[in-house]
Amino acid sequence: MSAVEAAAWDSLVAGLAPGTAFHAFTLATVTAAGGPAARTVILRDVDPSARTLGFNTDARSGKFGEIGREPRVTLLFHDPAARLQLRIEGEARLHHEDAVAAARCAVIPEKGRWVYRQACAPGIELASRDGAARLGLLSETAASAHFVFVSVCVHQIDWLYLADTGNRRARIGYRPPAARWLAP
């Protein structure tokens, strides 16, 4: 089972590279009304020894409020070529206007900063498809106030390998520590 766990974390570390299967993954949260919300985010940090994963978001986004109300999240990674799926449950921590957020924001390339410099919040209704561009961009200082780094403490990994000869599934838990094979 330790080989499965190591391979899962190796796949996550590989996902830090753009263009790899695990680079973009699905984040599931709970809305204020108690319903599910899922969206694609980009993997920005993996620390196997601390059992954490991280991604960036905007403080004006829905997921920021959702995580603030309910920090338990599910992350779904899928690599069709490797026939591997990882479903990860964990607890998210928001880093907003703190030292962690400042350090993470400082390393974002210039072309990536425009996301946080938008004058309007993500998801607001616009009068036209070009409405956001017409509002212009905010200053770098204002943009950094919108930047959030989300760190997820991994509580459990559900590993699923889809094989022609029979699927295999395992669950690796960290709270409490336990690993077991499951029916796929």
C-alpha cells in the first residue's frame, strides 16, 4: 500500500507542471444554501511531507466565501492516459492578506496577475461580453488585496486505477492513519 501512496503523491507533484493531467483539477465546495459547487482550479503547490496541496483564487470569488463558511473540500484529479483518478478530501485554509499570500502573489508572472487586477468580481453579471475589459484594470496594490492562496490539508486519498484486467481502488487515510483496499 505504501507504493500506492507514494505513486499518488508523485502524480500530484508532477501535476505542478503546466500541461500535465493533474495540473488542472476539480475543486468541490458547499454553497451557502448547502448545495454542491464544483469548478476547475490550477495546482500551485504540493508538499507530500506536510500532506498539503495549494491553489490560488480571488477573494471576491464564490469559492472564497464557500471555503470560509465550510473549509471541508473535495479535490478530484483525473489522468485519462494513466487511467488514474484521485479523489482527495481535506480541509482548506485561506491565506488572504498574510505573509503566505504575499509570498505566493509575488511569484505570479505578470501575465497571470491580470486576473486579480480585474475591476469586477468573478461571476458578476455584465452588460456585454466585453464588459469586464471596458472597466479597465486595478492597480497592483489593489490586485494583491484580492489574491488568496488556499492550502488544503489532505485527510484522505481515494485512489482508483482503471485497468482492462480489473479496476483497483484503495483509500489512504491520514486522520486517523489507515490504508485499505476497496472494491472498485
